[in-house]
Amino acid sequence: MILKKIKLHNWKNFQNCEVDLIERCFIIGANASGKSNFMDALRFLRDIAKQSGGLQTAVEERGGIMKIRCLAARKQTNVSITVELGNPNEKQNLWRYHLDFARIGGGVIKSQVKIIAEEVYSYSEEKYVLKRNNEDSNEDEETLKYTHLEQATTNRNFRELHAFFQNIEYLNVIPQMVRESSSMITSLTKEDYYGRNFLEKLAKMNERTRNSYFRRINECLKIAVPQLEELNFVPDKMGIPHLEAKYVHWRAKGSKQQEEQFSDGTLRLIGFLFALLDSKGIVLLEEPEINLHSGIISQIPEFISKIQRSKKSKFDSQILITTHSYDILSSPGISTDEVLLLENTQEGTTIKKVSDIADIRPIVEAGLSIADAVIPYTKPKEIEKLSQLAIDF
């Protein structure tokens, strides 16, 4: 099962947007167009469904609903997310989940949110298995603070959805945080894929599974970073986990290096590979090209497809990737259905598949790459003036 459609209302950059998704999607757009915020809508659903999560916690972690609500919201101040799920290559979807919420409180009363509507529709049963709103007689101000999605006693009829959202993975490794993780107080109760608890997560993983992942990662590193050999996961004398590899040089046995000595690109590549190997559903990747050589970057789309094909027999894998990279988008295997273009407008950000954009589709059909066709649309219209500025000191 994968995410087939998402619809956002008043979510951050997006006043209203709706787009279909497939198994591999590349999300592109100008800086500040909302690529990360689009991904965050899915992380939000994960934060509601995960253990020790919930609606109120998910909103608070984002600074409250005032930080979530679109600046172009105007009179309609509620926020809503609607997603449809189904099997790849099947027209009939399986589930639709809709959540609509708004602010309550403020002033001397703690600001929170309440549910306006929460709905789950089963396409296989052709009926709503959940349909609640703030006008129901059996609802009150307290019950409307909690989704049925987050409660085991109320999500029994759609627990498949709950598990799906829990398996959403996000990774955007910041190398400096990985290097300094041993000096930070971290906790896996708070979701973090920026690197602070990346090593701690590895430490808590089943050893056999972890070793299996490292064997595969080592095969990749031998090609992408040939001077590193035998990447391992080892605890130090204090029990703090570390990545360790043999650095090959003029000495016959080389020398050992740990994560604080790895390059930024190497750490991001390891995190990228781990996310793909460990995923059991949706993986959200933020600009995986950062710090990597263009030769490696150009191989990312096909490598992702290979991983997805290898997992096909066990479960459906879906990868969403934000990128600015010409090298990624130049891959001949990327279709116009896989690329989502975000564009800023005065009424919020719009999002469209490249296959639905009349000005771009003919360019690709004429033989140019996706990169040649779409990257000109993502740059600021007057960016050439930047080099013409008279800067006096």
C-alpha cells in the first residue's frame, strides 16, 4: 500500500493543493516554495500515530497552529489534511483519511486545537468506518482534542491506516549532529532523523538486522568511497555507539576512523543508504545530493528504483525526494509523472505534476531531460540581477 493522493488546506505554504502520487516522486521548486513543508504534512500524520505522539503533541512540536496555518488563509482559519491510500497500479483506492482542525484557547487559556472533522472511508466496504465532527452530540471539548487515529480503542476498524502512518520515515542527516551525538542527551521518544539519535537508533536495532544492513552499505561504500573499508558499528569503553571504518592509505593495514573523522558527504551517504534499507513504507528524503559528488548523485534515481524492486515481494515501498539537483533530474529513467513542481503565488504555493503542465511536457517529449525542462521554472525570475548589484564597502 502506498500514498496515492494528498490534499492540503491552509497547511503552511499551501492554501489549497491536491496532487496524485506514485511510488517514486521528485519534489522540486524554488527556495521557500514549501518542499519541506509538503513533506512535513506526512510527518505530521506520523507524529499523531506514533507512540507517545498525538494531535496536540504534533501541533505543539511545530510551534502551535499559528505556525502551521497558511498566511493566505484569510477567513477560513481551519487546517485540514486528506490522504488516499491504495495499492500501486490499481485504480481503486483502499482508504481515505481526512482530518480537519482549528485553534481553541489563547490568552490565559492554553492554546490548543480541536477537531472539526475526522473521517475514514473504506473503499473496499464502500462506507465510512469513522465519521465524526464537532457538532456530534456524543462529542465535547475534551474528546475533540484527540483523534481516533491515535487511540487503540477507537482505531480498531482502520488499524491498517495507523500502522501505515507509523511506518513513515524521514531522514535529513546533518553530519555535525552525528559527530556530536555522543555529547548530547538524546531520546528516541522524540522523533529525530537529523542525526542526534541516528547512532542510538542503530544501537537499539536487532544485531542481525543491523549487520545485514552494514554488509549492503559496505558494498556501496566500496564503489562510492573506495578509501573506506569495513564499516562497522562499535561501542566505545563507555558504551557509546560509533561508526568505525578502516581508512586505506600507504600503510599496509590502513588506520581506523570514526564518524567524527568522516566527511560530510560520507555521513549523509551512510544515512541515505540506511534509510532506504530500513524502510517499510514511505521514505521522505530531503535533498540527498547535498555534499555528494555529481557522479554519485547521478546514480541516486536508479539506485532507489533498484531498492524498491528488491523489496517488492515483501511490501510496497514509496520514496518522496526533495531536490534542486540537475544531476538527479537528468536521469533518463525519470518520467514526467514522477516530478512534482511547486510554484509560489500570492494565494499560496501550487503543486502540479510535470506531466500536467502544458508548457513543460512538450520540451521533454522533444528529447530534453527533465532537468533541462523544469529547472528553469524553479529559479527566481530575476536572479541574473544578483551578479549586477553594485556592492560598496
